[in-house]
Amino acid sequence: MVLSPETGVLPREAPEVTASEEAVARRRRLSGHLALLAANLVFGLFPVYGRMAMDPERGVTPFALATWRIGCGAAIFTVLALVASRGPRLPRRADVGAIALLAMLGIVANQALYLTGLERSNAANAGLMMCTIPVFTFVVAALSRQERFSPVRSLGVAITLLGVLPLLLDDDVSLGGRRAVGNLLIAANCLCYSVYLVAMKPFRGRYSALAIMAWVYVLSLPAIPFLAAGEPLLPAVSDAASWGSLAYVVLGPTVIAYLLNAFALGRVRASTTAFYIFMQPVIAAVGGGWILGEPIGAEVLLASACLVPGMLLVTRKDK
């Protein structure tokens, strides 16, 4: 054995990894990747089934759908937090006000803006716009000094904003068209959710993820009377397609995809999740064309050409 030249003591040898331990690690990584694939498949089809659930002749309104998501999300995450959450299940009295404000931003405003925008836009546009969340999150985190700007990541922000611009113009290159307004509402939703993610960071060290999710949904419940006022909460046509699409939106992206992501994060690197997000606009565009018959316009291809490299630059780690 050789003494360490820096310390003069025997160096600590790295523990050997047995074949069985390596096999277990491989299985854990594989299960994490499969969970990410499933989660992003669920998220990618969200715009498709969301538009089906809000069909003007068969479904519910955006505010009614937001009411369903908030009510069911509060009930499901409360049960999960009581059964599986570790650590304190009740927030400190001093934290309740801040968490309630963040619930209004990250749950109520986020869902109302997204669903209202989705109703006016299409699945492909909505899938692309959701890719701006990591970019907006970086900008908000940098402005609040949780992260720092760098030339490369700033270039990524500029490229992403350039890619968003075609989606904010309608077919007649105007800012006032129905689809352009829908995309703008989805962009506002992405910004709200990005602020929520950054502002929620201090609370993640105090409470478990399930406890936080339960409380942001529970503290969103006071908004339900305002969202549901005058809105028909049941689908206009009570058939399997209407109820199935409603159930998908309520359970899929709200609960199932969240749990799949949480499962995956315990098995793969957090940075890996960013690359799986690129699946979502592809799934949304293919699903929108196949299930809803929505055409893919030139603005979608142009936006994709900018959003993908822009997001790659923003989510890369500085050396």
C-alpha cells in the first residue's frame, strides 16, 4: 500500500461493487427511465384529452375542468400525504399564508390560465408552450439570485423567446386571433408556474413533497366557488368519451404523472428529466393530429426549431 503524498496516511479504498449490486442499480435506473417515459406520455397527451374534455358541444368549460382538478387533487393528495408522507404533515402557522398565496398562483391561476388557453389553441401549440417552463424558471431563479446568468444560458433564453413568437401570432399574422390569445394565456400559465416553483423552494426543505402537494391543493379549495359559479360541472353529453377524457385530465397529469416523476427522481439524475420533456410536444402534435385531426402548421415547425435548442442551452449546467 502507498501512503497519500498529501496527508501521509493510507488512502481510503473505494468499496467494491458486486455484480448483484450493479444489477440492482441497473434495474433501478431502468425503472426510473420507464417511469419518466410514462409520465411524459401522460403529460404529452394532456392537451389532446384536455381539448376533448372541453369540447364545446360535449364537454365542460375550462373553469369547470379546473374545479374538478382542484377538488379531486385536494382529496387524493391529502389521503396520500396522510398514508405515505414523512415528516410534519401540518404546515407551521407562519408558513400557511405564504403557501396559500403560492397555491393561488401555482394551482388556481396556473390551471385556469392553461385550460382557458388550451380551449382557444390546439394540442401541438400547447405542447410546445409547456417547454418554456424550464426556461421561465431559470429566468425567475436568476432574477431572484437563486441561479446566475451566463452567456450560454442567456442565449438559450433569447432563442426560446424567438421560438415562442410565431405561436403568439395567428394565421393572419395578427396578435388578436383566437389561437394567438390561447397561446398567450398558456405562456402566462407557464410564467405563473415558474414563479411558483422558485418561490416554493424554501418550503421543500421543511416538508415532504406529498405534504406540500396536499396543502397547496387544500389551500386552493377556497377558489372553487369562484371557478364553479354559473358553470355546468357535468359534461354536456354523458357518454364514455366525455367522462373518459374528463377522468384522464383529472387523474393523469394531476396525480399519476406527478407520482411517476417522484418515483423516477429517486432513481435517475434530476437533469435527466429535462431531456424527457422534449417528448411532450411531439406526443401532443401526433396525438392532436391522429385523435383530433389537427393540422401541424409551419409556425409549429419554426417554433420547434428554436425551442428545442433554446431549452437545451438553458438547462445545461455551467462548467
